[in-house]
Amino acid sequence: MSYKSSIKIRLYLNDKVALGPGKADLLDAIMQNGSISAAGRAMDMSYKRAWDLVNTMNESFANPIVVTAKGGSHGGGAEVTEFGQQILKQYRQALLNAEKAIEVEMLSLYHHLTR
């Protein structure tokens, strides 16, 4: 048995999750795929669900996290803004910092597990 632990961090605005693990992964998928629909498909998520998550992020933050372009002869698309990329980077860093902060305690707890 090998040691492994993980934590999940969610940032709330009132009763809505402004940013969390799923939304962070969706932003990565949008950056990789260039659209909300393709990102949703890559994550086995409906377009509506993906769009709702993007909409919640955009409504929660002071600046847009994702911008979209309407379809047409060249098709639509979506892009994570520079601000969105900065927010995502800061979120990932906070997650790393939190994991480091609890590492010693989690390793100690691990040693108390039955094997």
C-alpha cells in the first residue's frame, strides 16, 4: 500500500461555488479544446452543464474568466481570459500550499492505517 492523500478546495460566493476542482478542470479543458462544448465532451459533461459552470464563474468574479465567440462560418469557440488563467494558477498554487501544509499530519495518520 502506498501513501496518498488529497484535499479539495472550493471558493464560495454566497451559496455558489465560484471555483473548485471541477471548474478548474473545466478551465483546463477549455484551454486544451478551444470551446465549451468540446471541453464538456472531453469531461463527459453536457454542454449545458459546462456552460452553467462557466456562467457561474463569470458571474462570481469581477472580470470574465471565459469569453466566447458565436458560431459562424469559422465556428464559435471559447477562451480562458488572461485573468481566468491567473485565477486558475492562483487556485492551483493554493491547493499545492494546502497539501504541503497538511503533509506531515496526513503521513502520520497514514502510518496508523491497517495494512
